[in-house]
Amino acid sequence: MAGEFIGGAFLGAVFGELLRLVVEAKKKAKNFKPQLEQLESTLRNNAKVIEQIEKYNEILDHPRSETQLLIEKMQEGEKLVLKCSTVKWNPINRARYADKLKKLNSLVDRFFQVDMQAQQARDNKEILLGMRELQKSFIACYSIGDNNGKFNQDGIIRPCSVPDLPDITPGLDVPLEELKRELLRDGKQVIIVSAPGGTGKTTLIKKLCKEAQVEDKFKNIFFVTVSKPHDVKVIVQKIIQHMGKDVPEFKTDEDAINDLGRLVKEMGSQPILLVLDDVWSESESMLHKFKSQLPNYKILVTSRSVFPKLGFEYNLKPLNEEAAETLFRYTTDGDSYFRDKKLVYKILGMCKGSPLALTVVGRSLCGRPAAVWKSRVKEWQDATIFHSNTDLLVCLRSSLDALDDKLKECYMDLGSFPEDHRIPVTALIDMWVELYKGDEDDLYAILSGLSNVNMFDLVVTSDEGSYHDHFVVQHDLLRELIIHQSMLGPVEKMKRLFIEISGNNFPEWWLEQKSQPVNARLLSITTDDTFSSSWYDIEAPAVEVVVLNVRTKEYTMPNFMEKMVNLKVLVITGCGFLPVELSNFQLLGSLPNLKRTRLERVSIPLFDMTTMQMKHLHKISLVLCNVGQVFSNSTFQISNAFPSLKELDIDYCNDLEALPNDIGNIVSLKILSITNCHKLSHLPDGIGKLVNLEVLRLASCTDLGALPDSIENLTNLKFLDISECLSITELPVQIGELYRLETLYMRGCSSCDLPSSITNLKNLEIVQCDEKTSYKWEELEACFPTLRIDVPKDVNLHWLYK
């Protein structure tokens, strides 16, 4: 049997055969039972590990030289075990073969204990594979602001996965059954669920998609949030990404639909359900494009509008009184039990059975005294209707008005970002630090407070004590409320200007503007995929924050920004699959007060970067950007471009292989964060000249081989993160010179050796690591009397589909 596996043998098969023989031999060779039982225990304890090593060797196309010795020894072990079953018993044979079995057990066991231990190989290869697949799928999801991205069993993000449901969903059982009956029967291809905003359409559809009968019939469910304005090409790209295919670039909607049709036909007769969530009235033509003559293909649409010509219409009614009371009681944590019932029923009536209103209003009243409840009801009764069908908005506005002034001001800034996009917390903090002059921790507390009253969802991705990867997800109706409230009054007196440009159609007030400047402190401009970058001039001297949301492949920065002498923060976000190619970027060099810049999904021409100098810039964040061409070019001097930089954040920049050599000349730098840059292989020795550096993050730079010896000069470093830096196998001896280091994160670094000099870090207070690494630190605890060793649970990835 063993001979069949020689040469290209699978490790798992050889391993399994040896285990089988050991179990059988135990019954026959009773004189060797203790040794065989020990060998069986060793094999069983490591069966899963062996299986996974072989699996990932195949997937990663790695040579199996490191496991070949084990394969050969196990094949020899098979012969040994068979011999033990038939050998003539005598004291000499017993001692001889018992010793051989012990040596075989020792060899197998040692394989999992020494430097080449199989468990570590499995962990590292699994993580490395996951990192690579995660990065590709994450980039696609993140870049289009998708809120549905979710991991499936193979560890790959599926951007069209059905999102999770809220904790409770009262009042949906009847509409669920009615809608399920229509979906499962051979009726019309398109089903439209219509209702006003905040009524629970999306929740109903999510619940429907998770029904067992629906999942059994539709093995392929694609859940896509459409948003406004719709983009057929992006929708198709999401679906293709979900299918695990390479995502192409489409020139036209027709190209995208044709490619989708081809892929769907390849799927054969498998039933398909396409969910298009949050479709606007002007998107009816788009819905026709997704119709098909294919059998077993249905489209489920949610919209505030009706489309009678398209298919079956289902009108979702508001929650009845019983369901509304159940939800309200839940969101107030039971407070409504102890209030005047007439008062509670007034609130329920004003919320009009809207789950969104009940949730927001309930959270805003939770724990508040009775006087506040009565005051809030009076405000609603006295409110003036400011929009058609606005009873719901009146309720929501009251929750907005109940916020204190600072919370409300901060909350209103959320309208700067596109509908249905995750909003990075770092972007909000950057804006608020300059607009409201607050401490970053205090401003994050404001975010938490707003989340606690359900003004949005704050998605916390880890327990690192940092908001580096946290996001805000907002209901589109609340975003509408922000924009409506911000746009009241004359344009020239507005604090914030939220501008959406479709094609080249600028707002009339912009075209009519003469010499009268606008006085807004915040300017947000969102352009669609047909915008030509032909700008009209605007006078906005008071603007301190500019947010540009871009959907075109190429984008020219507007010249009027040169006159924004008070501009302090610039946020540019590419909202498509491919990085936006920026031009005219060098104009930023003329802005004397620009302190913070965040670029996401952007590619900057080399010429612009080598010819500009941003003397006063304190922070630059580069997320999903193409930076390799610039950073690797010898003509680019980062210390000349950003001489006063205090913080440099680089995240998911997949073409970054090395940092500029002169980065060490930016002696003002205090925070250097380079994360998820898997091609970064080394750090320049000049990094040791960053004598004021306090924070160094290098998490998930999987190809980074080592920390440079010059790290010993970073004597002001307080925080170091090398988590998931899988290629770092040892910390340098010089790390012992970082006598001010307080926090060290090294999750996923169980193969990383600790030098003896590590005990010199007398100010070290926190080490966050995996369980294996924690054993190494526990052996050194006597050297660190105040050290806390944290072994966190799995990273929270729910933010990918919130």
C-alpha cells in the first residue's frame, strides 16, 4: 500500500494509511500496545494539521521538500507497524521494536515542535493565502463602497452576499409569506417591493433571501445595493467579483450587460435571483437592461417608487401597532413599560409604523426622564411640514434637533459622503480636528455617542484601541435629512454645500453666481461617471474642508481651489473599480493652510508629485492608491514634497514595494503607518533617523522580511505593530534600545523569535499576540512586572457587510 504513494504522494494519504495500520496493529500486537497507543495519539492530534499543510502546499504551488522527510519516515513506519503485528515475540525483539516505535513517534512529534513545525507552516500558509485572496476581494468591495461584502467558506469576500438581519424584525411574517409565495411560483420575472423610505423594505428582502425554501431554489443569489445615481457597469462588476472572476473594465453599459449574460449562460440551468436594492425612480431604464429571457432567473427590486410596467408590484405596509410597540420597547430597553401609555401611543402614531423612526426615536429617548419624552412629543405636534410625506422626517428631525450643538454639527458633516458608502472614521476625525479644534479621542467619543442613539452604525473592526479601520454606515433617509436641513436658506449663507453633478449639469445657483462668494466652511462635490472635468469658477474663500467623490477614470482638479486660502482638509475618494487618474494635483502646493489630505483609490501622475511642495501638510493618507511609480522614482523626494509631515498612512497600496530612501529626512514624522501592503519587502535604513517617531504600524505587510537594525535609534517609539508580518522570523537585537516602547502588537507572528535584549524594554505595558507567542512572553513575565499579555479573539470582519 505504501508504495503507491512514493514520488508524488499526498502527505494526507500516507498519514492516513499509517494511522489505519497503527489502529489495526493495536489489536494484534498487544505486546507493543503502549507504544502504538502513544503513536496513535500523536497522529490523531496532528491529523488536521497534516491535512491542511498538504492543502495549502497545493494551492500555493509550494514545493513539498520540507515535508518529504516526514513522508518517507511514515512510509518506513508503515513497514515497521506491519512487522510489529507479525514479529515473533521474545525479550530482544520486544525491546528492539518498542525502541523503533518510540523513535518513530518521537520523529513525528518533533516535526510539530521544531522550527519547521507543521502547525506553523499551516498557519503561515493559510494566513498568507488568506491575505492574498482577501486583498484582491477587499479592494474590489472597498473601492466601490460596497456594504454587503461577506466571507464565504473559502475565505473569499463575496460583495453581493445577503447582509445580516437586525436583532429583531417584528411585523414581517405576513408580508414575508406573501412575497415568498410570489417569488417561488412561475410568475413574472421582476418583483418590485415598494414603500416609503424607512419602512423596512431592505430588511424584508434580506429575511426573504435567508428563507430555507428560497435558498434551496436559488443557489445563486446576488444582492446589490444600487444607490443614486445608478451605474450598470459597477453593478455588473460587483456580480462578476462575487462569482470569483477577474473583474474587467467596461466602456459601455451594453458591454457590461453582454458580459453578464455570457457568464449567466455559463452557469447553466441553475436558478438565479438578482436583488437590486434601493432603486430610484429615474433608474427604470436600468431595470429593463437586467431583464432576460433565461428561465429560472428572477429580479427582486426594492424602491420608494412603483414600476407598474416591469412586473409584480408588492406594496409593503407600515408596521401595525403591536409590531411597532414591540420594536419601540426593544429600542428603548424596556423604558416604554414605565411611561404614560397615552404618551407612548402618541409616539407610535407619529412614527407611522416606520422601523427606522421607531429605532432612532426609541434610542434617543432611552434612559431619558419623563419630561424629555413629553417635550419631544410636543415638538413633533408643533412641527411644520417641510416636505411632501414628511411625518417620518419630522420624527427623525426631532432626534437630530435633540442632539447638543457639537454633536449635531459633527453629524451634519456626514452628508459629504456618497449614499450607501462606508465612511472611514479617520476621514471624519481629520475633518473635525480642523473644523472644531477637538482632541481626536474626544471626537471619537462623539462618534460613539451618535452611534448609541442610532443616527448611524459605527462598525468597529478590532479591539486594538485604535479607530484606524473603523467605519460609519448610514441609512440613506437620514442622509437625505442631513442634506435637506443643510440646504435651507440662501446658498451664500449655508455652512455646508453638498453638490451632486450629473453629466456636466451644474446647479443653477452656481452658474448664476456673480461676484457674491459663498461662505460655506465645508464643500462636498460628487460627480458621476460622465463628468468631463470642465469646471465653472466659484468663489468660496471660507471653505476649510473639501470632499470630492469621483466616479470617472480621469479627473482634473478644479482651478478654483487655488483661491481657497483657508482650506485645511482635502478628501478625494474614487468610487469606481479602478483608481482615478488625477491631474492638476500640483495646485495643492499653493494652499498655505492645507494640513490633512486623504486620497482613496487614486493614482497621481509622477510629474505632479515631483514638481510640487506642500510645506504645511501635517498628514497624508493613501488608501488603495497607486503609489509605486512615484515612490520608487529617484526624482521624487518625499522629504522635499512634505517637509513638515507628522503622520503618513499607507493602506492597501498593492504596488508599494519600497519606501522612498529619503523618508528619514522628515524628522517631524511622529506616526508612520504602512498596512496591508503585501509587496513591501524592506524598510530603508534611513528610517532610523525618524527620531521623533512615536507610532510605527506595519501590520499585514506579509513580504516584509525584517526590521532594520537602525530601529535602535527610534528612542521615542511608544507603539509598534508587526501583526501578520509573516516573513519576519526574528526581532532584531537592537529592539532592546527602544526603552520608551509601551505597546507591541505581534498577532500572527508565532514564528518570530524574541531576542534576549527584549527584556530591556522596561516600559513595555501591553503585548498583543496569538496564543503561541503568548507562551514565549509568559516565560519572560518576571522581567516585566506590569506587562499585560492580550490574546485577542478572531478579527471582526462584520464591517465588510454592514
